[in-house]
Amino acid sequence: MKLGDVDFLRAIENHHRDTRKWACIGYHFLIGRNGQIYEGRPESALGAHVHKHNAGNLGIALLGDFTKELPPQAQLASLEQLLARLRQKYALQPRHVFGHGQLGKTTCPGPALQAWIHRYRLRKS
Ligand SMILES: [Zn+2]
């Protein structure tokens, strides 16, 4: 059985709440394969997404495996929109956007998406 986005989100929430004992889902935002943006926890709440680096940032998770492939067009477009909105709101530059693996020992979010993030960070605006 293929998990839909909502089932997948519920599984993440259960994992974070029951296994990790976090208050609720650890990310501030999650983006489904179809581009749907979900709110995990309020922006004002401290995230639980990057070991020792949770303060002063927001966590965005994209559902999928980006080891070899980039997210689908709709998902990537939503990521762009969300980043644009948050960067405007918090006066952030492209270089303020990080992949998980840049802040901790993990291959997350996968080489394909990390390469995209590296290109994003080099943008002028
Ligand atoms: Zn991660």
C-alpha cells in the first residue's frame, strides 16, 4: 500500500510525539509531493529538526526521497514560494537557507535536493 501525504504526515507526527517525546511534529512546515504545504508547528515555536541548531531557524521538510531525484515540479515550486515568503518576512538572504546535512551529520535531504539548495544559496536575491 502506498502511503498518501496525510498518512505519511500522521506517521511522522506519531513518531515525533510518541517515540521522540516531542510536543508535536518537529518541523514548522512540511511540503507534500503535490505541493501542498502543511504547518507542523507554529513559526513562533522552537523547532525540533536539527540537533543543537533548533534555535533561530525554521524547519521545512519535503516528503520524499531525494537521493537521486529532485522533488516533483509542484513540490519544488511550493518550496520556492515558501522560502520567498519566509525570507521576505524575516529579511533573509538565500545564503541563510541550509540543508539539514550542512548543520549536522546526516545525508538528509539527499544529494539531489542538497545540490539544489547549494545552487539556491548562490542566488543574488
Ligand atoms: Zn533532515
